[in-house]
Amino acid sequence: MDRVKVEFDKFPSQEKVAMLLLRQGIRVEKGIAYCGNIEQSDAAIARAAGVDRRVVRSTLDRISETPELDRLFSKLQSMLLLANVAPEIDCTTLEIIPTDATMPGIVADVTDVMYRGGLSVRQAVVDDPGIRADSHLIVVIDGQLPAELLPAIKQCRGVATVILR
């Protein structure tokens, strides 16, 4: 992410587009943006980024013409996040905000508590928008979280806050 910011340092509108593409997992191949196999229009990306469609076009062209950026953006893939649909599929979502996102073992400790509690993890995603201070762990588990496990999760190494959804 730092390399992308450096590449677009002098072009803030293009940086906004590039960061949107990264966050959404939108792949760029030969100047064309794709979500999965579905082509995304410049105008749609422009609306989402809050920029003119010509900025999107110049960003996509720059990505395709810069080998380092092309290698990165051509491999992106969007992913289903179960957190928002968890209640509809009888799951529970926990959002873990770390004290320090660079601390190793946070995911291991949290999932170990769940394992010892007999819970099945459906999905675990570390969301890092590029700024470690904003990172958080999203864990979707089958069923409900037993109340007695919440204090154990809160006491895991590196856990500042647990939000139960």
C-alpha cells in the first residue's frame, strides 16, 4: 500500500481511485477494471471515488503502464465478507480492535479461545486499509458466542476492544 501511495503522491485524485480499487479488490488488466469477471465502467468507479471519470481513465492507464503497479493490480480479487449477513445465516460477528496491529499472535489467541470453546470459525479477516492504526480483525462464527467466552477473548494478547454484532 505504501508503494501505491508513493506512486500516486503527486496525483491525489488518482491516489483516491487507486486506494478504492485496492480496498474493493478491483483488478486492473490492460486498462480495464474488473470485479471478479465483471467489467467495471470508468463512470461507476468515478462515482464511487468521488472523482471525474477522466481521472479514473488516467489512473487505470497509469496502473497498466507501470510494471510494478500492473503486477499488483492485475492480481487483485474481491472477496465475500460474511460479517454483514451473519444474522441471516445464524452466525455471530466479532470485531476485534487491536492495541497494536503489528503485534503477532492476535488472530491465533482469539481463535484459540474459540476453538477451546467448541466454536467453528466460518471466516476470519484482518481488515487493514493501509494504516495500521485502523486495522481490525473480523471473525464470523457459527451460532452465538457463549457469554462466558467474551471475557477470555477480551483478555487475549493485543486485544483492545471487542464489538459483538
